[in-house]
Amino acid sequence: MNRFQQKLVIMLAVFVGSLVGLFRGNEARQKWVYKIKSRYEDKRQMAAKKTLQPGEVMLDDIELAAFHKN
């Protein structure tokens, strides 16, 4: 379900961004989509930091992609 929610948020951001681009232009669309994606990624990273146990080290995106393929 979590992966579905991630894809849904990205799809909605691109769809609404297309509507913004239609009325305000391509540059406004790119800014809006970047803002939404950044906000979503920030929330995801904050949630990951809260789940760490004392003494654990948070992995970056490259390490996660290399060692945790699920």
C-alpha cells in the first residue's frame, strides 16, 4: 500500500502540475511539481529518522538502492 501511495502522490503532482502549466506556463509547472515532490520527500525522510533506534545510522539513498531492493 505504501508504494501505491507514493505513486499516487507523484501522479497527482504531475497531473495538477500539467493543469498549472496549461494556465501559467511551463516554468510555473516545474516549480510547482518540484515544490510538491520536495515536500513529500521531506516528510518521508522525517518519518524514516523517527524510526531509527539509538545507535543506528541512517542510510542515504544510494546505500538504500544498493542494499535494499524491495
